[in-house]
Amino acid sequence: MKIDIGEKIKDIAITTTDNKNKISDYLNKNLILYFYPRDMTPGCTTESIEFNENISKIKRAGWNVVGVSRDTIKSHLKFIDKHSFKFPLISDEDEKVCNMFNVIKEKSLYGRKYMGIDRSTFLISTDLKIISLWRNVKVKGHVDEVINKIKELK
């Protein structure tokens, strides 16, 4: 199942670092939902820090930010604590959220193939519709791209 712009997503149950229960709990504003492979890895840390550095600008523009990976809540809390993130993370150990957004892909590291998260970002409106999306994201410049897009959508 491939999710696309204009489609409405299901409001499924989630496990988060701030004890929210469903995606709609973040939809008092539009939502930037970004998927990343692993806590504490270089690219994921850089991307998360860049979202964090721009959080007040993002919130002023009327958006919330939430990150998603398959890491545990315990791992997420360490990651947030280490870098003082001002936004929550979703622990998707059962890959429910990842599968809904179709971000689990075959990857390869040193010739070994495995299934992992394809770095992706989705802009979701307050009525659960996909406004914009990026798949196979390269970290460098991505957060700026997202910010430019949300400014454009105003």
C-alpha cells in the first residue's frame, strides 16, 4: 500500500515519549511526521537536531513535529535527553505506523540485505490528510526544504 498526497490516513494507536495515544493527539496544528532509521546514529541525530533547532519557527508557522523509529521508548528518552529535543518521538516497535506510511524497505549495508526504515517525511493536515511528502530523504538540507514547504503552504 502506497500512501500519497491528498489521501487521508487512519488515526491509529501509537506509543510515544509524551504519553499521547493516537496521531490525532498532535493535530491541534498541522503535523510534520518524520521517519528515521535509528536513535543515536549520525544521520538520524543530525536530522533530529536540525528539526529541534528550528522548532520555534515551525511552531510559529502552525506545525507540530514528531519523529518515528522502531526504537524503544527507553532508547527514545535517552535520545531526547542527550540532545534536549523539544518534540516527542513515536516508538514503532511493531512497525504499525511504518507500515501504514509504507516506509519499511529493503536496505543494504556492507553487502548484507535487511529490512529498515527509509528516511521519509510527511506533512499531515489537522483533518489527517497528507499535504506533502518526501521519501528516500538525504539529511543535508532536508529540514530547510520542509520549512520552505510549510511557509509556501501558509
